[in-house]
Amino acid sequence: MPVAVVTGGSKGLGRALGAALAGRGWDLVLGARSAAAVRSAAAELGVRHGTRAVAVAGDVTDPAHRAALVAAAGELGGLDLLVSNASALGAEPLVRLEELSPEGLRRALETNVVAALGLVREALPMLRASAAGAVVTVSSDAATGAYATWGGYGASKAALDRLAAVLGVEEPGLRVWAVDPGDMATDLYAAAVPDDTGPRPSPESVVPAFVRLLELRPASGRYTASALLDLGRGAGR
């Protein structure tokens, strides 16, 4: 069975993507800071889908945690897909740049960019050994659009997009996809903008776009969820 590592895998998009992969026969390594939550997610997905799902609790900014994630994948037989989904806002709720502390910006950059690169570096040998090695970095429309209060988070996601683009050039044997899923009803969004209680798509509704990536394996690059779904429909004509 193919093996995926998904950070931020205990809830939201990470858990929804893990469920979709498990339902398609993937073994999983789920990472998250809450030990109880990630163990619950792994146990539930493993039982429901009859797959192996390993929980590794920890913070992606910790090199030892990143090493443990990759080691767990190795124990399952290798690594075919690395999903960098764990994110930090930098301030909760989000604030204007004049109020954003340097410590908050560093926190967003450390989690969203530095840790993602550290995990890729840890995982590269196994990804290169896979017949279909791939990296997915979860981006945001704040990486390309200028939205008030989203400056620090957006800057971190823009930096992550650039790392993914360069990695795709440097590793032509892999697929490296940055994916903007769009707004979703997640704890992260609620923490970012607690006063915005309008309806938003569920993470589960976005997951088919990620599945399209694995089915169609387009060129490395940056994609939006809506474009991926359109790409899938076009391929089916």
C-alpha cells in the first residue's frame, strides 16, 4: 500500500484528507500537537477503512518530531506522499501589520515555512525512492491576494509557495504541488476571524480536488481547488 504523511492530521483538512486517502487504500502517518486528538483520528480511520494509521504527536517546528514522522513512514514501508498541512496564523485573531509582533510573524514563518522545508529535507530520500513520490503544500489565497489583517500569514504562505516551486524544479523526479483550498469552515479560520460566522465549505468538500492531483498527476506547480476539479472534469471528456 502507498504511504502518506499528513501534518495537522487530527482535524479539519488534514483529517478529511487522511480519511479520503485511507478510503483509497493508503497507509497513514498523522501528525498533530494534541496527542489525544491525533491518536483518536488515527484509530478511527484505521478501523473504519481497514488500513494502517499511525499517530505521531508533536510540533512540526521540532526537528525530532519531523524525524519521527518520517521514521514512522519508513516502518510502514516507505513514503509516497508528504502533505504539509500544519499551519500557524501568527496572531489569533489576525491583526493589522502595525499590530503584528515580530514574535508572531516568526511563529508563522517557523511553522508554515521553515518546518515544511525541514520535513521535506527529512523525507527526500524516501520520496525519491518511491515510484510516485509527491509533496503537497497547503497554500492560501492570502499568498497571492492583499487582504487586511492577513499580511503575516499571507507572507508565510507566499514563501511556502516559492519553496514548493523551486523544489519542483530541483526535484524533477517528484511531483510538488502547492494547493490553495479556498476558505473552509475550520478551527484555523475561526481563530483567524472569530467575528466572521458566515457559512463556509467543509474541508470534506475540498478533498476531491486533492484526490484529483493523485489521480491525474499534473505537472508540479500551484493549483487552486476549483481549478483541480475543472481539470478533472476536462480529463473525463
